[in-house]
Amino acid sequence: MAFFFFFVLVCILILLAIASYVRFARRRKEKGQGHGGYGGLKLPPGSMGWPYLGETLQLYSQDPNIFFTSKQKRYGEIFKTHLLGCPCVMLASPEAARFVLVTQAHLFKPTYPRSKERMIGPSALFFHQGDYHLRLRKLVQGALGPDALRALVPEVEATVRSTLAAWDGRVMSTFHAMKRLSFDVGIVTIFGGGLPPRWKAELRKNYSIVEKGYNSFPNSLPGTLYYKAMQARRRLHGVLSDIMRERRERGEPGSDLLGCLMQSRADDGVAPLLTDEQIADNIIGVLFAAQDTTASVLTWIVKYLHDQPKLLEAVRQEQAAVREATDGGRRPLTWAHTRSMALTHRVILESLRMASIISFTFREAVADVEYKGFLIPKGWKVMPLFRNIHHNPDYFQDPHKFDPSRFQVAPRPNTFLPFGNGVHACPGNELAKLEMLVLIHHLVTGYRWEIVGSRDEVEYSPFPVPKHGLPVRLWRENRTVDRTPPCE
Ligand code: HEM
């Protein structure tokens, strides 16, 4: 009997699926989404998969990069698909990425799920376009520009030193250690060096709860990860309001990122440009944009250097010369020292290319757009595929080989986009690179390390990192290794 009901249920589901597919195909034809609609323009080649589901299952049942690469092989550099309930056009050529992100950027707006916007803060700059975005961007870029970074070198160096000292003699997940480092660097960038420890601890605690809920199902029932994350977000906002109030009472807004946002003025030069709510959203947004991105790339750098002893030796020699210039590490590193690390800089660029931790970005077409004879319909998601471009042998010979020397010559325009391009390109790219240079300097001149366990598998958290965050045993140079079992 139970089998009979099960059989009937399966038949009904199959009939429903066929009926909805027929409806979906008819609607698509009526809308001109087949051939010949929209004034004769056709959609890019590709497949839309099942009704509603699209090709989401195919994407998530394998390495996402294999999904994108096999599509590109089959359909070329522009193709359509249907993911997470949205029709999408994917673009895998440098010209197309430039078209969407730079020359026709006004036709493609940033797009994020509403639940993620609520969690980061709806006023954060990456959700916006136009005047508000431009003004905010200027402020953020100013606080992350060369002058500000020059002054930050001692703070970054102190943070790197204490991260490595805490790791010394232990096995730790590299990603975990690098997340702590990039969070701490984010904090000094935003609040300067003098943030009281209790506020820093509150920010760290609540931010880590927000993070855990970021990729969870957006369910506001008490007890769920999403609910807890939204509560923690409220508390973060409370801490930020306290910090701003305290600065105002002291009459010293500060020259760090928070200070720049607090002192910004509207066109009349008097009224504040931003409300405290808008400032808080942007502070949380910058912390969010800065942490996992930088930590993932740093983790890959530790692996790439470990896996290539000859290259590591060459980097060590370059850094030994810098160490001599700092009197064997007795004097602090300066901005000028960081500008003299040519090979190390190339290792960073090659790590950014190889790992391509941001494989693509999302935009949404705000009008019907024609690109190379194809139609990108209004409302469709548009995804420039950075990783496909970085791994295309037409632009990077032997793309799966880790070869920093390829950056002795500048890459062709729009072929190297680890930090995006155009109006939304990453304003934190120089800070991220500074952090990497300083970390590599202290790592290779002061320490030795070995990878513990598997090293070739990849996990997504959400960016790709080596499995388990790359567990590594690290010890100070000239010290015998203590091989007691891992602490972490
Ligand atoms: C290796 C580290 C990093 C990588 C690979 C990275 C990559 C990116 C990319 C690709 C974008 C553009 C996204 C798009 O166009 O949709 C972006 C935007 C952004 N990044 Fe980064 N980023 C890194 C580190 C940082 C750091 C350290 C900060 C801040 C301290 C930061 C702050 C931002 C902000 C605020 C935006 C939004 C800009 C806008 O919408 O105008 N990023 N990042």
C-alpha cells in the first residue's frame, strides 16, 4: 500500500515538473528569450537547466571552477545559465569584463541577496551606485591611500610579529592565524592603534557571530545562525555608536577611517554627510571585505612558498637584504623597505592569479544591453569570470604553473583582475599587499614551517583555501622543532 502511494506521488511530481517545464518554455518563447526576440538580438548560447532550479545543482555538485570552465569550453566566452533562481550571463573575456565593470558600468548595478545586505548593513558602499557611492568611495580610498598606509606600517608590523610569535612552536590552521591577523590589521586601519582592548574584544566576539550566520539560510527564528548573527550585528552597531560618542565627547574624531567618515561634510560644508547608522554599516562592510579575502590569499602564499623550496630560498635572500637594512630587525620596517621587495611582490601577484579567490563578481543589467550581437536582458545577473580569465593560456602561458617571473612583464590590460576593475574596484588592495609583504618578510627571515597532513585538497569557506585551512607547524629559525601533538 505504502509503495502504491509512493508510486502515485512520484508520478504526480514528474507530471508537475513536465507541466511547469512546458509553461516555462512557452513563457520564455513568448518573451522572445528564444531566437529572434528583442529586435532580432539573440541570447548568448548556453543552457538554462530545469525550471526554477536551473543549473544550481550542477554548480554545487562539483568544483564550481570546473562548472565555469567546462561551460566556457563548450559555449565560448559569453554564455547563459540559470543559478539560484536567477537567469545569468557569464562573461569570460577581458573585453567583456571591462564592458560590464568600466565602460558601461552604469548599465550594471551591484546586486546582493537582501538577507546579506541586511547583515552587512544596507548603507555599505558596495551595495550602491551613483553619487552616494562616489562620495563614500572617495572617503574610504583617502583613508586607505599611500599616506595613510605609510603611517600604518609600524602597526601592521607589530600585528604580524605578534601573530607569528603566538604561532611559534605550535601547529595551527594557517587560515585561522591569518584571519586573526587580517582582522587585527582591519581594526588598526579603522580605529587607529589606540582602541581600548575591551572594545576590540567586543568587536571580535560579535563579528565572529555575524560571520557564522552570513552564509546560513536567512531564517529569523530565534536560535538559528541567521537570527544570532542579526542580534550580534545589533550589538556591533552598539559598540560602534559608543566609540563614536566617546570620540565626539573628547572632541577628537581621529584621522583613521572612522575619523574620516565622522568628519565628512555634506555640500554645505556644515551638516554631517553620513548618519551614525551609515557610518556603522560602512565600518562593518570594510571589516567584512578585508578579512577573509586577505586571509585566504595569505594562506595560499604560505603554501606556494612551502611547495617551492628554490623560490622560497630566493625570497629569503631578498628579505635577508631588507633585514640587514633594518639592522637585523632592530629597527622597524618602513614603507620604503616594502617598496624594495620586487621578487616578493611578484610572488604576491602570482598567488593572487593562481588562487583567484574571488572567481567572479555579480552585477544586474538595469536595461536590455547588447554585447557583441548578443542580448543581455534587463534584470538578468551578469557575472564577469575573473578566474577563467586568469587561467586562460591566451593571457597567461602555462596557467597552472606557479611562476612569479611572468609578472616581470605587466599583464595585458584587463587580464589581471584580482581586485576587480572600475568604480567598484577594491580600495583596500594596497593595504592587503602591504600586509602580505610584511608577513612574508618576518615569516621567511625569522621562521621555518612545515605543512601537517593533506595539502592538495581545497575547501570553500567561502573562498577557496587548502583543506582544514592548511595546518602548519611553525618554529623560530635556529630552534629545534618540538614535535609534540598539535595544539589546534
Ligand atoms: C587579497 C585581499 C583582497 C581581495 C582579493 C579583494 C578583492 C576585491 C574585489 C574583487 C572587489 C570588487 C568587487 C566587485 O566589483 O564586485 C573588492 C571590493 C572592495 N574591497 Fe577588496 N579585496 C581584498 C582586500 C580588501 C581590504 C584589505 C579592504 C579594506 C581594508 C577591502 C575593501 C573593499 C571594499 C570596501 C570594496 C567595495 C568597493 C566598492 O564597492 O566601491 N578589500 N575587493
